[in-house]
Amino acid sequence: MYIPEKSILENYARLMVNYALNHGNGIKSGETVLLKGGEAVKPLFYYIHREIIKQGGHVVPMYMMDDVEYNLDKDFFLYAKDHQIGKFESEYYKGIINEIDHYLYIIGENDPQGLKDIDPKKVTKHKSRFAPWFKWREEKELAGKFSWTLCSYGTEAMAQEANLSIEEYWDQIVNACYLQEEDVVAKWKSINEQVQHQAKSLNDMEITMVHITGPDIDLHIGLHPKAAWKGGSGANIPSFETWTSPDWRKTNGWIKCDNPWYCDGNKIVGVYLRFKDGVLQEARADENDSYLQEFLTIKNADKIGEFSLTDKNLSKITKSMADTLYDENRGGDFGNMHIALGDAYANCYKGDPSTLSKKDLQEMGFNEANTHKDIVLTSNHTVTITDSLNKENIGRVIKKDGIILI
């Protein structure tokens, strides 16, 4: 089994604990972190656990068995009855949310398509039961009392899925996360300044419509004037993207995603989506269409909750990684853009998001759903805008040939 050098893993742990958590500020002594990961990520889990302790934090470990032979998730879906599929231990999970200050999840797969033979109805029903958990998390985050982040640990199976050697796969991780930097935290603070500059430039305008065109897309996405652009700040490592929550009602057009979509242990290829007045009118996939159709039965999964752009000059990710976290931040030739089907980010608001009611969010067109799944486009695309503050910006190009032009 390939394991990166100790110095790389230690730097990775410092990055996640001392930068990524607490919105780019790192944890404080006495704070509690829920650390989640499976056996596939054991080396990084160990070093992150150790770093949290070294910084005076407390750890609630959630370490799972995920071996190919002993796959608890797959066995659950094979043998669980309906009453087990939908069971949600509300008091237990509510207690966790009350206890923790941060949540750190290490992505790592021993079998990226481990649930491909499972009835998708079971998977979507089981995932949907976590709606209260995500709502509690969001409420605590909006109150400024909680942060979360994700990172990835490359495995042989993930590298094989991406048609890379394990060494090539880890080269992408090391370069993307700047894990060879002597002061990796300072490096990421510098990167975050660049991402924040892009977000501020977009927020200085009052963009009410973006139009994305290219060989695989012709899509209009509307934005509420009070919708804010966000970027970086530790939520996901790596993260080079700038994103916002759109007004789902003003989505019109189509997109054909050139990047495979990995969703709940399934691989969906060639996703085509066509919207009219915010709602999906047509959705199909070249491979695993049945899972796509079942996913769309989740309430409001047929509407978008996020629009995101990545500048190719910021990201050092050059290859498809068979991992949404990396693919949605890919630089390559054209950067990327992605939309998310499902829930919007309530904190994408030009004001104090903790003051927003459910009615306020609905009036701004922020979608509410029990899911949020990113679908990525990496082929060339041009983004133009309509700016309600400056009529001269109607049709202004803000992204072309992979570069954000602001």
C-alpha cells in the first residue's frame, strides 16, 4: 500500500487543523472537532488527530470500516429493511452538533463505485434521512459557532478510477495543496487573498444574470441582487473556486457535463440537463441513467442551489481525479464551472445570514433540498453578465479561456 512521506502527511495535517478549520483561521485551544474518515485514510487520520491534540483541541473520532471485503455500507443496503433504511437517531446526532465546534471529513475510497449494484431508491432514502443534521449544522454555522472542511486522501482504487498511477495521483494532491511548502498555512492564506479578491470584485457589481456558453453549454442563471459571492476561507482543501447561490427560478438552457459525476458510490457519465424557468425539463445520462433519475426524485433536486467558477491560473490540478472535491477545483486548460443540484448556501447573502428567515430565502430564490450534488464542466466556456448597477456591464465577459477577468 502506498503511503506518502511523513513530512507530506504532517504538512497536510497542519494545513487542515491550523488553516482550513474555523474559516481559514485554524482551531483554538479547547475547541472540539468531529473527525470522520474510513480505514482507507488511516495515515492522514492519524496525523490530523495528532495535530488537533497538539493544538489543544478535543477530538470526537468517527472512524469507519470501509475495506472492499468488509464493506459496512454495502452490507447495510443489501440486508437492511425499510424501517432500518430510514432510521435517524435524532437525539444522538443532535447531541454531536451541540458538542462540536468543527467538522473535518477525509474523503478516501477503497471502491469508488462500491454501491453501483445497490437499488438507488435505498441509497437516496437513507441519505435523505440526514436532513435535520444538515439543517442543525447550517443554523450553527450561520450563528458563527461552527465550521467544516473536507480533504482527500488518495488511494490505489481512486487512482485507478482516474487512470493514474498512485504516484501520479498523489503528485496532483501535493501540488494542489502545496504540501511541499515550508509554511503551508502562510501559502494558503496568500491563495485565499487572491480568491477573496475575485469574490469582492464580483460582489462590487450587482450581477442579476450570468450566461454561460460553450460547446457543452448554453445556460442562463439568474441571481438575486442580494446574493453574495463567496470563496476559499478553508471550506474544502483545495478550494480555488468562487461561488454563489442563484435564484433557481431564473435558470434556463442546457448543460452537457464532460466530467464523470461520482455520487453516493455510483459513477454517472455524460449527464445532460435542460432547464426551463428553473425546473429540469429533461435529464439523462449516457451511463447509469437509472441512478440519475432516482436522485432527481428527491424533493427540489431538480433545481439548482449553487453556481461556481474556477480560474485555471489559481489551480494546479491538471487531471480528472474521479473525486468531486478535486474535479470542481480543476485548473487544466479552461478552469471549470459547476452547478449543484439541490440545496443552496444560505450564507451567500450580502448581509447577516443569521437574520434570514425561511421566507426570506424563498423570496431570494435560494433552493431548499435534502441534497447538494456538484456537476462539473471542464470544457471551454465563456461567462457574460448582466449588472443591474451598471448598464454598461450588460454582456460583459467575466470569464474566457479559463481565466476570470476581474
